[in-house]
Amino acid sequence: MNLETVKISQKQLIERCRKQDPLAQREVYDLYQRAMFNTAIRICGNESDAEDALQEGFVNAFKHMDKYRGESTFGAWLKRIIINKSLSTLKKSKQFSEVLTSLNEKDHFEYQWEDLADPTLTVEAIKGAIKGLSDGFRMVLTLYLFEGYDHSEIAEILGISESTSKSQYSRAKEKIRKKLETRKNHE
């Protein structure tokens, strides 16, 4: 199967979804659910909220397929929906608002990810350190590092200033560095 055939079959699948074809919707769900769940869990921080955001995101996407115009890939369009659903899950939490409003935008820290380079670190240790971040820090870190948004886009998505996004990203890196350093010192 060549690339052109794949594009045509994906286009046909999306057209079937627009007509509310449940088999096509299931196929789209099966194709994208794992990647979208990974996005949701990085933002939500726990499986339960991530699963809720995932389900609500897919329902929303299927309900509003007419809004997909093909200006970006379907996966990118769907990911934006999942990110928004994940963020709205967190926004329901008081802790999220308190973290965002308590930050001093003038604070800035300079740390490089290379400072974390340590061959003894495991993926699980790094995942654990990220999961242990507060919602605000984890969201900015996830959107910047894993989802590829820049700080101006993150500021727009979260309704914060660009300098707050940069500050939260720096603080998140520092917290991860300290957690991993503490872990290493205890081994």
C-alpha cells in the first residue's frame, strides 16, 4: 500500500465518520486511542482523569467532525481536542488555579536538561518525577516538551502570560532535577 492509498483510505474513513458510521468511528478510535491516551495522561497525571478526557474528546470529535477542514492532519486536530479536554479536566481542580495564580512571573531559573544526563536514571524514575509535579508545572512541561507547543501557544491555551509559561517550565525542570538527585543520593 503506497502513501497515496493510505491518504485516500483515511479520507474515506473520515467521511464515513462524518456520516456517524459506528464502524468507522471504532476504526478511528482504535487507530488513535493509544497515542491520545498518552497525551491525556501526561497532562492529567492520572489514569482515571486521562480516560475521562480521552472518552469525552473522542465523543466531541465524532460529534463535530464537520469542523475538521483538513487544514492539518486528522491526528493533529484530534490531539488538540484531547489536550483541551485534558486541560478542562484539570481546570475543574482548585489546585490548578492556585498554582497558576501563585506564581511570580518575574522568577526565572536557568537549568539545562543536560544537567539531568545520568546513565543510571531509568525511564520509570523520570516518569515518576514528572508525575509528582503539580498540575500547573506538569501541564506546561508536557505541552512544551512532549506536545511541541511554544511558550506563546501554551500561554494562549492556558490563559497565562508567556513569561509565566517559561517560569513554570524552568521550575518544573528544577523540581524534576531535585527529585532525581534526591533519588540518586538515596541509592
